[in-house]
Amino acid sequence: AASKSVVVDGKSYIEDEYTNVTPKILSFIGTNNHNRCGHPLNLFKQRLVDFFYDHFRGRTGNPIFSIYDKINPVVTTNENFDSLLVPKDHPSRNKTDSYYLNKTHMLRAHCTAHQSELIKMGLDNFVVFGDVYRRDEIDATHYPVFHQADGVHIFTPNELELINGTNVNVFDNDKNNSNDEKQGVYSKEANEIVTDHLKKTLVTMIKKVFGEEIEYRWISEYFPFTHPSFELEINYNGQWIEALGCGVIRHEILKNAGAGNRIGWAFGLGLERLAMPFYSIPDIRLFWSKDSGFLNQFQNLPKDGRMKYKPISIYPQCINDISFWLPKEKQFCSNDFYELVGNYGGQLVEQVKLIDQFKHPNTGNVSHCYRIVYRHLEKTLSQAEVNEVHKLIEIKATQILGVKLR
Ligand code: PHE
């Protein structure tokens, strides 16, 4: 029998039990908002690029960081997970969390997916910009496609010495000497120089973008591909928001990529997450707006690049709930329903979340109740329009997910 396949960018991938990409998700590929002239994500990206070009220069004044912004978002599961030491049972590998073309290929869930390959190519200093794909709930700050910047800085022994002033041993003689602060293989000294350099660089970057006065704090984090790992948070209007994740690259990754004699740092950040406070953009879906009322506001920016987005107008919300019994024969996960709502509700849906669940004491049947908040970004919706879409979602949920409406 002929097998079905998914075609992306002219390449076909044979479908299997892992395939969960939808036509809607595939339609985002190639939009490249981060490369579109005048798009706020492109403007914001340019600020980061300028920082890396200015801040790191070689002996003759040339920039030492290379920028990659056109790498295909289709990656192997090896690139996205294994090459980064993500454990086999890590939840991010789950079909419910990532978009798979098939068992071996997926849409990258982070730009870190390219780290190992680029190091293998011999690169030491680079930043990758790109679109990333994750299955998630829908609200003002979550969308299944968003954009990231991922940077790597690998030091030569010479560079470490220059920063430190004197000779530095990169490695520890006692390889078992690992703790919360460092990997066993690296010397305490080298680890400290690199960690300090990482934190200083990223704080300088954030201050360069948001201004000297920006309030920030460091938090310890865990990533499978770095140790130690940190998160940088910034205070925006009295709220702490996560600005980026970073850490000292796991030595095993460098070793596997042919740079086993080195030490280096890496970071990753979400462009929308930072561009939203930077431009006061209230809803992540606006980045996909084709309305001139949105994009025109980013023309002729002042010299410092800063501007405050003015909402075109605020349209009222329409709230409809949906309750159903979960199928007994089939697996059901909330992300399947969120995605279905995104597919059939499209630009009309502002939020969808699980608000109640209930298990029948006698039958053991489980029911879920979801609240769907409808609001169009650019017009007032009539109840009739909303009802039509809501009805469609009910029908599709019954047909596709096998739920039974209550
Ligand atoms: N890939 C991580 C994320 O998507 C961010 C990260 C990149 C953290 C590189 C550490 C080093 O959240």
C-alpha cells in the first residue's frame, strides 16, 4: 500500500504514528516574520544583531559573531533532543508537546536544535534566529508558532587568558568534582570566568535594549544542555517576566561536536516575549496581523527604535463554554482540543482553557469543561458569528476527538 506523506518545502516525509502536524501549522512555515522588513520582530531582532556586532569585535575591529536567520525549521529529533542530551523520557519529546512530521523529523521546538551542527562546522560565535513550534494553550502570550534567538560563545584558551589576565586551566584534574555551580570536567576558575562573562554579556544586552534603568534578577534553572543554568528575569510594569535562559554548555555536547578541548556558554530567548513589553504589544496574535493599522505603526521609528504601540481599538469579548465527556476508547489530551480550537476558530479565538473537570463516581466517565473567549483583533464580533464558529468547534470535536457533548 502507498504510504501517505507530508510535504514541507518540496521535501516529503512519510507519515507514521508520530505525525501530528496540521495544514494550519504547516502554513506558517516560510512566513519568516523575523526577516520581513518593517515587521516589529525584524526590528527587534536587528537590535540584538547590532548588539552582538558592536560588542564582540576581533583584533582588526571586525564583528566575530555570525548571524543565521534562514535555517529550515524542519529538524531531526536527534538535532532537537539527542544532540542536546535531552533524556529519552523528557516530557518535551511527547507527541502532545511538539509537532512531528514523523518519528525522525519534527518542527524545531527551540533554536538550540542547530547548536551542535553549527559547532561541528567549526563555528565558535553565532546567533541563530528562527521560527519555533510548540503545542500549547492559546492566550494573549501563547501561540503555537513563535520566534527565538539562540546564541553560542566558545572560548579559545587564549581568550580566557585575556579575560583573566593570567594563564587559566580549563579542565579540572578531579573530573568527579561536579556540584551545583559547575560541571566536573571544568576547573573552578574557568567555570567562574565563563559564568561571569555570560551574565555580564546578557545583562549588557538587556540594558542596551531596554535601557540602563531596567530592573533584573538571576534565577537558577535547569536545562539538559547547560550546567550551571540560569534564567534572567526583567521587571516590566511591576511584573517579573522571564527574559531568557542560558548556561555553560555541557562539555559532552562540545566533545561530540569536535570541540572537546573548549568551554563556552549558550543562551536562548523568545523574540515575542521581549518585543511585546518593548513595544507595548498586548497580544501575541498581533504579530500575525496583516492589518495596516498594526504594521504602519512600526514605520519611521525614532532613532532609539523605541515606540509604544497604540491598540487600534478594544473590541468586546464573547465567552462561550463547552462541556463534553472524554472518549473511553481513545487517548485525549487538552492540547489536542486547544489545537482544534485554533484550527477552526482561527483569528477569532483569544483564549481557551480548561476550567473544570469531573469524574463520574459510578461510571468512571470523565468530563471536561473549556472556556473559549472569542475576540477579533480588528472588529466587533456579533453573537451570531461566534455561535457559528462555536457550533463548528462542537461538531469537529465530536468527529475528530470522539468526545460526547454534554
Ligand atoms: N532552548 C531553551 C528554551 O527554549 C533556552 C536555552 C538555550 C537555554 C540555550 C540554555 C541555553 O527555553
